[in-house]
Amino acid sequence: MSTKRIKNVFAVVRRLSLASTVTVAMVASAGAALATDKAVTVSVGVGCAEELGKYCTGKKSQAGIDCLEAKRVKLSAICHAALDNKPVTVATACAKEVNKYCTDKKYQQVGGLWYCLKDNRAKLSAVCTIVVDENGGGGI
């Protein structure tokens, strides 16, 4: 993996606030996944489900979107991407899951991220599941 690619991976990890628990090996594993994963566009209903429930309860369709736009500074990266109709990668869509379930030493190898996501599939968020599925489950 190139130095530029490694720096980009570290930047992503820092942005996702995972640097405190993700080891260097996990970053390298995530970098390998980043090199091949395809970004996927998710709907506002899926990408912003948590925020809709938290900030815009009961608001549907355009009223829900307008409400989310008004709360934009409080929204997650995934919700921002959904509102802007921009695709998200596995690294972004599954950041919480990686931080919560994938710090075990057995996942700290090349390809370990995909094995972790597969092992914890039942616990993945809807967004993470969609993006992983669109990427063929990481070839597993």
C-alpha cells in the first residue's frame, strides 16, 4: 500500500473518531478494503434513520428533509451523504461497527475487516449492511 494511501486511511480514521481504539494493523486492513470497495448511494430514510427519529419525529417526505436540513450541523457523515445524494464507502457506513466489533486481534490482518463484518452481520446497521452487500460482502 502506498504512503499516500496509508495517509488517506489515517485521515478517514481520524475523521470517524476511531483513532483511539483502532490499531495500525486494523488501519492497514481497512485500507485494503478501502482500495477495492465501491461507494453506494443510500436513501435519506436509511442514511438518516437515527437522525429522523432523534430530531424530526413524525415528519415525513419533504417535511422530514427540511427538518434534517435545519439540523445539518448535528447530522452524521452518512446522513449528510444521503441528503446530498452522495455515495458512502464501507469505511464510512460501517465506522461504528468497526470500532465496536472489529478491534479483536483476530481481525487485525489483511481482509480482517470483512471477516469481522461477516461475523457480526446480525448486529450491523441498515446502512452498513446495504453497503457491504453492494460490495459483495468483501469477497467472502
